[in-house]
Amino acid sequence: MKLIDFGNTNAKIYHESKITTIKVEEFDFSQKDFYYINVNKSIKDKLKGINLEDKFTINSNYKGLGIDRKVLCYYINDGVIVDAGTAITVDVMRDGAFEGGFIYPGIASFYNLYKDISPLLKIQRDSGIKSFSLPQNTTEAIEFGIYFPLINGIKEISKDYKIYFCGGDGKELSNYFENATFSEDLIFKAMKKIVEENIC
């Protein structure tokens, strides 16, 4: 089974238990034998595989829930799902129903934002915050400003839940939580479940 997650820049491909990433423009659009989700409107009419977007539903009143978030929520019956990529989405599922969620800028976006404010605020990205004490230098102050609200926001809504992390910064963020797991292929596990329960 070949599963593909098309983003605006990259396509992530899951095949034979391996994940590969290519630029969207490098994808062979003559292919037909795959299941996919897609957020890239520019390639919508070129794709010949099976689109999973209309093959499943979740119990939700949320307007405009993105397909990647929707797929992950389908997979997790109870828990908080944190997809930490270019943007960070935090969604809550309870008894198979979508409770709600929020969207936070990706960590790399914050570092770019600070340097755009002032050259004095341009710092090398480190490995997050090492202490929750108030910082005593600019580098730590910037990192505290990035991580502290996000970590506490997730902790506030996840008190009764297990947290499932995925995405490029998911592994790093999961280290701040005792009740968390990180899975690089979470989106593909979810897509596989949709195929098995709704198509096969």
C-alpha cells in the first residue's frame, strides 16, 4: 500500500514501511496506484490516485478543519494530537468526538519573526528551554517566549489525556511531557486505518 501526504512544498511518501520526502514538483503525476491526502490546490487536478478526503468523517462541529488534522483526529479516539510542523496544530479528541483545537506558528517561524523585529534578536536555534525560571539573557528570553506559552497551553488542555506528537518538531516537544509519545509516521497510520475501514 502506497500512501502520500501532499503538502504545499513537499510530498511525503509511505511505501513498504519506509518514509521518503520529495519536492512536489518532482512527483511523477502519471502514477495511479496510491492513496493520498492533499492541501496543495495547484496539483489537485493532476492527482490520479485515490483521494481519502471524502472517504471518512469525524464527529465535529469545527468549520474548516484541514484534511491533515481531520485524518489524525480520525485515528485518535481519546487524546491530544500535536502536529508540530511549519505550523503547530493542537487538537483534542474525546470519545471519538472532536472537542476543538488551536493553531500555533511553527517554531522556525518564531525564530524568523524575532530576527525580522531586530537584528539584535537574531539567534541560533538551540534545543528549546532548559529551565522554566525567568531568563537572564536575550537568547534564553527569546526561547522562553517561544516555548513557554506553547508548552503550558498544551499542558493546560491535556491534563486528562495522553498526547500524541508528530511532525518535524514533534520529537523535541514531546520531551517536555510525561504523558506523551512521538510517532514519525502517525499520519500514515491514520491514513492506513481510513483505507482499511472505509475502502478495502
